[in-house]
Amino acid sequence: MSAPTLRHEFYESDEKVTLSVFDKGVNADDVKVEFGDRSVSYKAGEKSLVLSPLKGQIDPAKSEYTVGKVKVEIRLAKMAVGRWGGLVGEAPDLLSNSAYSATDATASARAAQRKNWDSITTDILSSEKAKTTNEDANVGGDNTVNEFFQKIFGDADEDTKKAMMKSYSESGGTTLSTNWDEVKKEKVTVKPPEGQVWKNWG
């Protein structure tokens, strides 16, 4: 009998891929994560998840994970700067092309659409009927963000809720974290999007 496959999702930046494995209440001592050049495997008791081949190479030495109450967050450090556009599958290896420099990868990545919380919110709400500003003056505003928060809060535990509220408020809305163990240690810093500068008004 094969081990059950765990639900998982991911998002990426130019430098890393963040993989969330939903294994609620798992004991940190039971968790085993192994990193390969083009693979990552997760195991906790009877449950396991193996992802191979990854779309690009990772640096096992710089990759890491944290065990939370609801999920295990695995951070994969990319060997080459740029977007994968997916998690697993055969793809040209950027590192095997000597003519492809980090500068080229950065330029390509900047040209691609950046995935941030705004786009994640859009993805989640995309199944709902799209409204125009004529139908709803709050389209794209605080109401949309509030609906997104309510969706996440519905299934979240107390620590996740505290982490979200603290990170979002202290960072001026530029960071949203669900990891209370990390967020509770210190004030969350403001991280404005690339090319923008944060200013305090008043």
C-alpha cells in the first residue's frame, strides 16, 4: 500500500521557491526533508511527498524548512536567478547554458509578471464573477483584501491569525506571514516592492 500524498502548493520569487506542505499537527521530530539538485522529498510517518524533477536546480545547502501547526514550509534556494513558471517537469537547465548569465536571468525575471500577495488574491478570487468599478466602487480596494483575509482566517489556527495580523500591520501591508514562531520574535520590517520606496506620512 502506497503512502498517502499530501496536499501542497507553492509560490516563487527570482531567488527561491516556497513550498507549503499541509500536514496539520505533525510532530517536528517525525519530519524528514531531503534536498537534491533537482528534487525534494518530505516524509513524516506514513505520509510522504516526493517532487522530482524540479523545474530548475536548487542549492541543497541553502534550502531549509520550518514545521508549523498547520503546515511545513520548505524554502528551496534557486541556483540560477529567474522564474520557473512551475514546480516539477522537464525544462531547459539555465546552469547548463554558459551563455546565459545571471544578468540575463534577472532581466528576464523582471520582464515576467511578479507573483505577490496582490496577484495571489486575484488568483483565489478569480473563480468569482469579475466586477467593474461601475458595479462596485471598492473593486481592487480594501474590500477585496478583507475577503481574502476572511477566506484564510476561516481555516487558520490562533497562531496563524496572530502571525498574519502582526506581519501585515507592522510591515505596512507589504508582508503577510503565517509563521507565528518567526513573526513573534521581532517587529516585522517594511518590504516595499522592488523599485519603490516606503515613506511615513504625517
